[in-house]
Amino acid sequence: MSTTIELVARREGDEVALLAPGPGWFTRALPEGALVGGGAAVGVLRVLGREHALRAPAGVHGRVVSARPERIDEPVGAGVELYRLAPLAAGDDAGAAAGPAEAAATGLVLTSPQTGRFYHRPGPDEPAFAAPGDELAEGQPVGLIEVMKTFAHVPYRAQAGLPQRARVVRVLVEDGAEVRRDQPLLEVEPA
């Protein structure tokens, strides 16, 4: 990323609209239901080929109630609403609100082999391919990547310093999140 840009916040009753700071291509959008807190990573704005990390303004907290854009790279203009936030409900942890794609991994990570939407499970009613605590072996699927309505398995590969057998420590992206090539998907440890 070249810079970090703060979104513009506009209060509308109990809700907050987070607006694009300028024109560009909006990507890595948070899913509906995600918690957002001040300073959280909320996506990326590409302008003239340069990526700018987007952050929620300080003092803004809420739950995303707007749908994610249809396209991975959505063209937007200055002042276009990117998110609509509803007030946090009792039990929501505003401090835990952070961008899914930008979660910092502290250990070994399995990265995305390509750009697309990453899915944890083969179908809505199916169990996840890989969950925290699961052991992974070479070639075992950990998720699906969707590119242009085509789905491909994302296999575990013991490369780039990853062990032959690994245990999932945590999942670093939301189900259905837009991911970029080489973006961390799972944090693992030797099994």
C-alpha cells in the first residue's frame, strides 16, 4: 500500500454513512454484519494504479448493514457511500472491530494463489474446509476461490517455509471476502 486514507463519515440519525474520499476502484470490502471501529481497515481504493488502504474515522463504531459491492473492483466517485453502519448492539465488542483482509498474522501463513472471492466451505450448509485446530496435509483443500463465476479449490501446499503437516491457528479472512494474490488466508503452525 502506498498510503492510508480515512473515509468520510456522515451521521444520519442513529446510523453512520462512510463515504469514499475520492474517485477510484473500491475493493476488499467488508461483508454485511462486520463490526467496524475507529481506525479499522475497511478496504482499499485504487487510484491510477496505486493502492490506498482505507480506514474508518476515529470515533466511528457500528455494524455494517449495507451489502458488499457486486464486483471485486467497484468504480466509485468522491462522496459515494461505501458502507452504512448501524449502532452496536449490546454484546458487540467495538474494540474487536477490524478489517478482515488486513489482519496481521504473527506466525506462518498460507496465502491466496490468486485474486477472487474466498469461501471457507463448499456450500452454505456444509462445514468449513479448514477451521482453527484442524490439521492440514499437502494437497488438502482449505477453501474455494471464485473468479468470474468459476470455483477452484485452494489446496494446502508445504512451500514458502510451511511445514508438511500444519495445524490451523486462525482464519484471517471472512467467508466470501475478496482476496488478492499472496494475501494471507490462514495462520498455521507445525502439527
